Amino acid sequence: MYGKEVSLFCLAYIAGLLIAAGIEQYWLTILIFGGILGGISWKFLLPDYQWKFRSRSTFLIIIIALIGVISFNFRFPTATTHDVSHIIPSDANGIQITVVGKVLNSPTLNREERLRFWLSVQDAEKQSHVTGKLYVTLPRELENTLTPGSVVEIRGYVYQPKSPNNPGQFNFKDYLQRHGAFAGISGQQVTVIEENNWGLWWLRERIIKVHFEGLGSPQGTLVSAMVLGRRVVSLPFDLQEQFLRAGLAHILAASGFHVSLLLGVVLAVTQRFQKLTRFGVGILILILYIGLTGLQPSILRASLMGVAVLLGILTERKVNSLRSLLVIATILLLINPLWVIDLGFQFSFLATLGLIITTPIIIRQLEFIPPTIASLIAVPVAVFPWIFPLQLFHFGTVATYSIILNILLMPFVVFIIFGGMLSAGVGLIFVPLGSTIALFLSPFVQLLIAVVKLVNQLPGFYLLFGQIALWQVLATYTLMIFIWKSALVQQYWKYATFGAIALLIVPITYQQLTQRQITVFATPPPATILIQNRGNITLINCGNDNTISYVLSPFLEAEGIQRINHAIALHSNNQWRNLHDQFNVQHLWFKPQLENTVENLSNVNTQAISTGNTIINETGLQIKRTEENLITITMGNQQWLILSHPTQNLPSLNPETNADILLWEGTEINQNWLNQLTPESAITITNQSTEELERNMNQTNINFYSTSKNGAIQWTPKQGLNSLFN
């Protein structure tokens, strides 16, 4: 079998998995049966003389792609009959119970500084037939009582995660399902029934202890995360966020860079040994490192690439890096097809692909400078274009100074990781000596943290482009492959590169400059409303810290919104400073009675809203405070009316006051509002049931929306009002 065909078969399987992950079940069924029927027709209806080797290869490619589609869906987790999630009553969100199970991984910290880990359930409320997996969160002070492999009893609130009800919101339910869990437990009490005192986790904890005793927190924890990866180390979330926004998240993720450094040291130390000995030592070190980092797909991929290098040394044969990458990726996806949607796996694969394809080209262009410096420059420059489309697709953001920062800091990063690995190895034998070695890293770690914090204060350090569509990703990567493989396209590579950049930026920029929509978010009161009017952004209320972090920020980043032109405070429960720290608020309007609650924000113009004031008057959008408790929004030919106190009696309204869409907070409204305003549609912001209110609205032929039932609601001039989720 030819090498090219092996690569094509690997790509076919990976493509099948990606297709299965990206399309709905209905179309998936059509695809599978259509592919099978098409393959059978191709095989048996074509004349024999046309059925040549190439045709057979094409037929195999189709079959392998279909196998990928089927294997992804076959392996996708589903709740069994005895899953612990079924213990929750159908009419309840959760239940207070006691569960017994085995701790599956080392606990780490979540955003709320609570411990999180996976629990394999063995018993729930003394029902031994209950099985499954739980996502556990516990108070941080219980960290020292938990070790992987231990059997524990947890008393807490078991809940089923809800699907997201706001655009851009993290899909916690999908996250749990991909990890084979269908419920979580917020624990309050833990009792260790059977403690596990040994395992690779013990070595990992010893390494973390070595770094902590030598450097303290957060420096020691940071070094541990740089050596082992942040998935197995409780690194403070704010520090993780700093590195992420600076474009250095890969430093905290155990990846091919770490494996290359580790394997390079091993090969250098064992240079005088026999080939078989070097191979054996290399394999043992890789197995140990895989275990210490927690079986992450990116590490498995890098380690198998390392095995390929060791085999090349052992057999004295040159390794085809590109073919090895495809074969290894396919092997891993045969083991676990769900890794194809793991972001770490995706970024690791594309980064390695970029290194293999682009690095030699860049180094040839940098022959006029020393090789070491050329390599420092070539690596981040080679990786960036290959991960950039994927980054925009998933996050819509880019760290502006990431390439420069990676070039400047890489020598320090290599030194810190090498020193961290050395101190870890020595510390496994004698902790005080390992901690002493780690202590010498202190000035370099302090410098690294200081530079990251400094970069995060520079203007434009973190740009929000907005999330791009799947077709843009596919078109861009297709064009990049043509630039790589086609001699004709290579002659015009500058134009092709410009075309790839335009494919990514022009559509989202055009959308931002022409988009007109109003989004009502499903949040606890106050009502949070975002108005997009041809690049001008108006936000009515921002809510508390949770609303900003989990609802507003993801949506604004996905839309590529970096600046809030106008913010309007109609309620005291708004954390404007938190919002302003992330998104530049230019002008803040507020009700006079809220003057004492509005924070003094730097570089923000503030102004009280008087009754009768026009707050915003721009092309296609007008916002006014027409009455004491009324705000009107006019966009196009639609007028919205926002009520502050819907249960109060009607004031004497201006006869011209009307509402196509009426919006208020809560489950009650004075019927006179509806009688006088006769809106076409009504929206209520509430977390409570609105069945009775909905019946009343139906009787008056008013289209009724509730954020508790419908989730976020969006209006556009073409489509009108639409519920985004229900």
C-alpha cells in the first residue's frame, strides 16, 4: 500500500469524525445511507474495465469516512438506565442526596475557586445499582482530603445541567456529556471511606510540593503548571486568564513543546549509550510523563510522535513527519473518536502541522541570521497562521502581541521548564534539594509574570474579531493547502495569502458594520438588552458579575464587540466597573435616583437621564425616557417600550405613546398597560413560571415571550422577534 494512500485513508477517517461532530442527526442519517448506496452503486454498476485501482481507493476512502461517521456516533456517551442522573425527579432541577464513588482525577480549581473533579459513582442513597459519573465541586479547604483512586462519600445537591439559554454561553451540559457525565453534585460534606495512598498522582503531588516549597504561590504553582500542564495543577484562575489573554496559553498546556524538550534532554544525556538503551530510556520517560500529565490527547499525540523519532534512531531510518502525524492522529481517534472535538487535540494537531510545513520555509528566508535566533522566530510565526482560523472559529479573539511575546520570552520559558523538570526529577528523590534548585528559577518566573501583566495593560493587547463561520474556516484551510501543494498557486502566493486573510476578516467586518439587531438576554433581573446598530453598540443594564462573566462577555467576544458606545443604567444592580475593565464603556447614562450607585469610571462620560430626554438619536435608532418609568426604543419602524414598574397604575400617557413590543420584569403586569398600548408582542424578564400570564396574553392575541421559557430573544428588521432556543 502506497504511503500517499495511507495518508488519504487517515484523512478520510478524520473527515468522517468531523462531519459526524458538525451535522445534525437527521442529515447524518441521510449521509450514511446515501454514502452506502452510492458506494454500492459505484462498485456494482460500473463496468469492470472502469473499476481500476484508483476507483477502488476512492471507494475505500468513502467507506472509511462513513466508518468515521458511525464510530463517532456509536462512541458518543449516552445515559444508561442506572445512571445517577435518573435519580433526580423529573419535576425537579436537583435533589439533596449522599453518593459514594471513586475519585477519578486530581482535583483542580474552577473559576469560583472551588475544587472540581470527576467521581465514578458506586452508590447513591444506598442504592448499589446506581452507576455513572458525576462532576463534583467542593469547598477549596477540602483539597488535602482527596486523592485519585480514593473512595469517598459526598453529601450535596445533585443537579442536571441545563442547556444554554443565551447565545455564546458555555454549553455545560454538552461538556459533561462529552466526558460521559449527565449530572453534577455541589458537595458540602466529604468522608473518605477508603484512601488510596499510591499511584502516579503521588509523584505528581510530590513535584508540585517541590516547586511550592521552593517558590511559594503563585510562582511554584505556575512552574508546576508549565511542567505538567494546568489540567492537573490548581493554578489560580486569574493567572491562567492573564496568560490566555497574552497569547501564552500553550505554555500552561502540556504539549509537544514539552515532550520535545524532555526527549531532547534524554537523547542528549544518553548519547553515548547503545541505540536500544536510548530507545528504552526514551520510552520509559515518555510513559512516565504521559501518566504525570493525566493522559491528555495532545500529550499522547506528541508522545507517539516522540516514539516515531525513537524508532527512527533505532532503525536508522528517516521519519516522514507529516505522514507520522496523520497516522498517529488516526490511531488516537480510533481509540477515542471524541477527541476530534477536543480543543487541545485540534490546536495541537494544527500547530504541529504548521511546524512541519511552514518552519523550513521560514528558516530558509532567515538564513542571514544565526540559526538559533532564526528558530526562535520561525516557530511562532509558522504556527500562527495554522491555528488562527480555528481560534477565530471557537473564540473570535486574538492576542495582538502573541508572536512578539513568544519570540522574546521563549528562552526564559525553555529555561524555566527545563529547570522545573530538573528540580522535579531531583525532588522525587530528595524534596529539599529539588526545592533548592527550583528556588534559582524565582527571578525568571517573576520576570515572566511581570511581562505578561505588562503586556495585558498595553493598548489593543486583546482584539475581538468576532467568531467566524464554518465555511470561512474550511475555505481558508483549503486555500492554505493550495498554497502549500500547488505550484501554480505558489507563483501567486502573495495574492493567495491576501485572499485567505480577506476570507477571515471581510465577512465579519461587513456584518459588524451593517448589523442591526436587539438582543434580550435570559438573565435574572434587571433586564439586560444589547442594541447593535451598524457598528454602534448600546447596552441597557449589565447585571451582576455572573451576568457579565457568563452571559455578556461570551456574546460580546463572539460578536467582535470591543467597545460599548452607550450604556444605560435603569437599575442599581449593575457592576459597571467589571464591564468597563473588559470592554471600553464610552458614555454611561443613569436615572437620577441611581446617582449614588453609579461608580466613578475612568474615561467614561456620565449623565443623568431626565424625563423627556432623548438619550440616543442616531441613524436608525432613537432611545428616549418619555415618562418616569418608561423608556422607548425606536429602531426602524418598530417601537419598544420598557416598563420599570409594570404593576403600578398607569400615568397619563402621551396619546402618541405606543408599543409594538412591550418589555418588563417579573410575572405580573397591570392589565391597563396592555389595554392602552395594545402591543403586538410582549416580553417578560423572569426566572419564574409564566403559564398563567401566557394564557392571559393568548386571550388578547399578543405574541408572548418569557426568558424563563424561551431563553434569549432577538429582534432583527427582517425576521422580527425570535426565540433563539425555544
